Amino acid sequence: MAYQAGDLYVRGSFEKADVTTDNISDESGFSLAGGYLFHDKVGMEQGLGEPVDHGFGLAGNDLGSVDRMPVNLLVNYYPLGGIEEARVQPFVGLGVNYTRYSSIDEVDPYNIDIDDDYGVVGQAGVDLTLTDNLSATSYARWADVDAEVENNGESIGTTKLDPVIIGAGLTYWF
């Protein structure tokens, strides 16, 4: 059960994203992540969320919807990694987030475009060991996401999404 250098994992989870702006709706979706421990206590994780459809508006007016797809690359630290008896494995991570926007469906006569964005991402979570290869996982993640919004090719401002994500799922260790 000890987390050891050379371990691989895949994680499937359900996430709820709470964005900081009132102009874009809070939504939920599924995510998939994979990771590798290159040390008993340190590893890399690549995560990908499904495109989630957010409604957006301005000044109380509904302007349409947009798909937001987050991609995260994190370095995770496992303080109890390498300890054989540790059935609970907390972790913290820090890395880079890329958020892609697509399928913008806006209300006429607007021609809205939202630029993709890079930012910092951090997470804290815990794995509860169920079997030698399976654990229940829960986590909280925050990402710095500032999207530039354009109307007919002209910038109309930046919206700070900075989502706080709460997730839970299952992790399979190889």
C-alpha cells in the first residue's frame, strides 16, 4: 500500500466548479487524470476535464453559452509516501493550468470570442486506500483563469473565472 517511486495511477472523478464571476454559471463535469511518482513522496499528474457548458451574460442579459475545458499539469507532494501502513495519503500539488474555450453559442447580434488562458493551479486532497490498487480520492483545486472577452474582434474586457473545484472519485494504482 505504500506510495513508492515508479508507481503509476489513473483517476476518474466528478467535479463541481464554482467560478468567482457572476457573469458565468457554475457547472459540474467529469475529469480524468494520470500520474507517475518519480520519488516516494513526489510525482507528476496530468489532468483533463471534459468540456463543460457554461452560460454567460453581462449586466443581467443572457449572451449565450461556452464550453470550458481545463487541462492541468501538477507536481504533487505526498508527505506519507513510502510509509507502508499509511492507509490515508494526503497530497498537495502546484502546477500550470491551460483553459480552452470552444463552441461559443451566443445570442444575436453579438459576436463573442473568449481567448484561451494559462495560469497557476494548486490542489490539496486525500487518497483513502480501499485495496492494494484502489483508493477513494477527494480534492479541492483552485486555478488562476482570466479570460479576455472580445465582441466583433474588439476587446470588451477580461473576466476572472478563478474556479474553485471540489472533486471526488476513484484512483487505480499500478
